[in-house]
Amino acid sequence: MGHWLYRNFVEPGRLPLLLALAAFVLTFAVTRFVTRMIRAGKGPFRDIRPGGLHIHHVVPGVVLAVTGGFGAIASDRHGVAACLFAVVFGTGTGLVLDEFALILHLDDVYWTEEGRRSVEVVVLTASLVALVLAGFSPLGVDGLSDSAQQGRAGVVATYTANFAFVLAALSKGKIRMAVIGTLVPVVAMVAAVRLARPASPWARHIYRRRPRARARALLRAYHHDTRWAGPRRRLQDLIGGAPDRAPLPGPPPGRP
């Protein structure tokens, strides 16, 4: 085990990234556990309110992420300092992205439907970092041979082609596949050749005069969302906790 860890992470300088990922996932898990305990009124955990001001954990997260990021840049990848700063950076990033929805909406939407965005971003971030650790490089340049890497034309052509697939996937409204496609080009290629999401820029412009393609896109999106919406929501609830249910509409004022 020690030899495998040294050969795959320590020697190539990937140990700081591994530690950052572990700190990121662990921080998110612990933070969600604490916030769920606070929400349920269990345990000794309470919100931090100095002077009556609620301090969200994104605040210390930003401080830790900035400190760890600059420290990691200034240190050697193979040194102890890089590992320590990587842990600090991963911890801060976990705190920040756990409240990604708050930053996006500029509102405390932690336990609402909009708050699910935080869980999605955390899972996507952890997946991308894990892919990098597994040996994938942005836009698939890791797949080039030594001779191809020496030729600038081959590198530029590979970047351009893969970037075009990523842009096509984004224009078709397939954001998750486009992001993953920057590391695994075949994912972006699949997203680029399949039908676009009905509300995407591609559908609005390309399918405007193609009613059959627009109808097929609507039907495929409906079947996809029907099939995966339930499992995705249950997984998000398992990871981050179920959001608050919207209150049922009551009787009009003045009526029983």
C-alpha cells in the first residue's frame, strides 16, 4: 500500500491534490452533519451569531481557501508545506461550496430547493478532482504520444477540437457533460452529437425551423427528467438533507 501510494501520488507530486480532495470531501460531510443537527435542534451545535449577526460558514471558508491557495502556489509540490496548505485549501473550499447557492442567489437558500445547487456543485467538483487524480488532463491532451506533444500543430488541433465539442455541449444545455468533457473528451463528443435540451440556446436557434427536431428534443427531455429526477433528488437528500417543504396555501384572510 505504501509503495503504491508513493508511486502514484508522492513521486509524481499528486499528494497535495489527494489531501486537498480528502479535506474537501470530509469538510463537506462534517459541515452537512453539523447543519443537519442544528436544523433538528440536536446536540451542542448552534449557529454562530456574534452581536446577533449570523456568520455563515462561507466566511471562514473564503479565508481558508485564499490562505491555502496562495500558500500552495508559493510552496514546493513535494514539500510538507504544500501538503499542509492543500489541506487548508480543501477545507476552505468545502466550506465555500457548501454554501454555493447562497453566493449564487445572494440569499440564505440553504434549506430550500435552490439550495440543492450546492450539493450538485460539490459532487461535480469532487468528481472532477478525482478524474484529475486518476490521470485525466483538461481537454484530453494526456492522450497524446510524446511525438505528438512535440508537434505544436497536433496539440493545438487537439485542444481546438475538444474545446469545440465542449462549447457545443454547453450550447445544447448539457452543462454537467460539458464540464466532465473537459477531462474526458468522449463525454463532450456524445453530448455534442445528441439532441439539445429544449430551453438551450441551440434549440432556440437551430430547432426554430425544425419542428420535428424540436418535438423529439421535448419528448427526450421529458423522458429523461421523468426517469432521473426522482433518483437524483433522493441522492441529493441523502447527501445534503431534504429541503424545507413549501407551506400549503391557507384560506384567504378573514376566512376560517
